[in-house]
Amino acid sequence: RGQLHETYIVAQSKDSVIIVDQHAAHERLVEERIKKNLSQEKVKSQGLLIPAIIDMPEEDCDRLLSRANELEELGLIIEKFGQQTIVVRETPALLGEVDVKGLLHDLAGDFSSYDEALSLKEQIGEICATMACHSSVRAGRRLNPDEMNALLREMESTPHSGQCSHGRPTYVEIKLSDIEKLFNRR
């Protein structure tokens, strides 16, 4: 039916109104795509026209670079570019446009809390969630009707689409009978 505050998609079913958080929903859809792609083969990457050069604390650089081979399997190609700098040459193709700086900083933070002995594949849910978050449709972005419809149709066919990667609901459903009660129609 439309979009509210460039953040929520409003839809309706036969007997209810559904309000979808576009960022949370898209984040879950992207995460599930990454997992599916990874289970089938190495994730395809896309080269950046201009490599991203990211400055960060040396310990964060070391954490990321120590996992560079595993990140490459996820489609993220990074290299050392100095003591406190990493260059990102490729990102996972299925993410599209991504906040590379935010992604690297969040991954470094995630890695600091992981058991070093565990591979990234053993922590794939958290890694996919972080990657998905940085490439998802943001709140505040106006969507056209086709984009909203595509997101809703994909939610219908995606497992776990009822909550985002961080556990928040992606939509709420309000029954028409409850709305009618609010307006004293029942």
C-alpha cells in the first residue's frame, strides 16, 4: 500500500494490516542469500573500481588480516596497506553497494570476541549478519512500489524472514478486528 517515514512498508492482507521494517527485513533476506550462496560454493566477489583504503587500530588490522583467507571465501578481499591501514579490493557481489569502512570496523569488533581457534564458518551466522547489515536497504530510503513488492515477495519465500539477524521483528501484523475495536466499530 505504501511507505511511511521512508522506513516502514505498509501492506494489507485479507484480514490485517502489515507493517514491515524495510531495513530489518532486507537484512534478513541478504543474510539468507549469503548463507545459501556459501553453502553451494565460494561467494562471488566484485572488484571495486577504486579500492577502499581503511585506517583502523593496528590490532584490528591484525585481526582482520589473520582471517584474510577465510574472508576471501566470503567474497571480501583485503590486503595490508601499512601498519594501521587495510585496502579492500573486492566485496561480496551479492551485497551490492556496501559500507566498506563500517563493515571492516564491525568485523574487527566481532573477531575480537570470537575464539581464535574457531573458523569463520563455525561463526557464519554472526559474520553473515554483520555483512548483511552493511549492505541492506537503510531506513530513510524511499522505495518505489516495485522495490517494496519485491521485498515483500522475497520475504514470503525466505526462511526466518520474521526477524532480522539481530533478533528484532521484521514486521508486525495488526488484525482488522483489532483496528475495528480501536475505533469502536466492534
